[in-house]
Amino acid sequence: MRPLLFAVVVIACGDRDVRPPVVRDAGLVIDKKPVVDAPAPGFIGVIAAAESVDIAPRFQGVIAAIRVRPGDKVTVGQIIAEMDQKSMLEELRAAEAALGAAAAAKRQAEVDVEDAKRKALLESEAAAKGISSQSVADEAKLAVKRTEAAAQRAGSLVAAETSHVQTARDHLTDNVLKAKFDGTVAMRFRDPGSTVAPGTAIVRIVGRGGPRLRFAVPPERARALTLGTKVTASVETIPTPITAIVQQVSPALDPASGMIMIEAEIETPGADLRPGLAATVRPS
């Protein structure tokens, strides 16, 4: 009786299905949101005046007077600043004195040439008559060449000193600095009494035309910004973005940044849009 019961238990155990239960889909829905591309990074730009010039002297000197202040309206030819004439007059007097000395040295050199030629002629005649040796005549001819070379040097010195005198006279004439065009004084960099080097800006004048938008772009992105392309610029101090139209595209890379420089004309410039404001530029 026991062997039969054991067989029944074994058979019952062998029929059990040991596979893992199957988990069926319970209808779970996953919400898939569309992927939105991030906007392309903008270009760094600046609001610039259509015309801008720094009034600077062509020579070193002392500022005698500045006739304008920031915000003043100026017209073409208006006197902006004057340089001190005292140092210029001293420079002119020194140059004229040096020219006089050089001219006197040149005249002396010319007299020496004539004297050397006269002596050379006498020595040549004496050598031909046997009164003097030929070596003395040859030495006299060399003396002529030496005096002629000295005369040439004296002439070059006169030319150099003449140029110095003309430069001093130009400085005296150019001591008055004038506006190149109608505009507004934007900045004043120096005060009367300051000593400035050639090309040092004293005053900056901006034209009365509308402001421009200038920005730089990588070469690979400049192809899409052709003439007439509309761009949008955001300025922190102005709540509404401004629009501009590309007017100029540089044909070459900027050596310092390796970027392409672009200038755009602002369509509706407001009164609060001032040169120097930074902007972020994007194609419209």
C-alpha cells in the first residue's frame, strides 16, 4: 500500500508547471512630449553711430583750449580745440636757425670746391711744365673730389632742415582743430593744459545720421546673412527688440577675432537707442 501512495505523490509533483507567470500589458500610456530645438545662440553686437570721428592733433603739443562739451551740437568747420602756439613757435625758430646754419655751411662748401678746382688747375700746369711733381697734381685732383662730396652733404643737410621748417610751419597752421562734419560731441577725453601725443583723441564727434547695428559672426554662419537680410537685436535697456536690415558684409575675416563683420541699418531707431549699447543679434 505504501509504494502505491509514493508513486501517486511523485506523479502529482511531476505535472506542476514551473514556468514564471506572464505579466500582460495593463494599458499603461506614456506621455511623449515633442522635442523642441533650442534657439541658436545669438551674435554679440553693438549699437554704433553712422559717422564717428576722434578729433586729434597731428603732432605732439599742449592743449590750449577746448571749445565744446559733451552733448553740444557742432557744424562742419567749427573750432573744436586749439593747441598751444608757444611750443610751436619755439620749434619754428629752432628749425629756421638750423636751416640758416646749414645754408651757410653749404655756401662754404661751394667756395671750397671752387678753391680746390683752382689749385688743381695750377698744380696740373706746374706738373706739365716740370715745375712740380705729378703726385702733387694728383693730390690736388683728389682734394677737388673731397670738397665736392662735402658740398653734396651740405646740400642734403639744407634739404633736411628745409623740411623741418616746413613741418614746423604746418604745425603752427594746424594748431586749430575743427569738426569734419555736422554732429554731436559724444565724449571729451582731455582737458586744457594736457600734453598729448600725435593722434591722441581729444574729443569724439558722432554724426547726426541714424545709429547702425554692428556685429560679428563666424564664417560658416555668415553665408545666411546676405545683403537685405532682416535681423532682430535685443538690448537690455530697451524692452522691445529692434529690427535691422543687413547693409554691409565684410569680404574678409577680421584678423583679431577671425569673424566676419556685418553692419545693419536699424529700421525704426528710438531716442533711447544710443551708440555703445551692447546687443544680442539673431536672424529674424
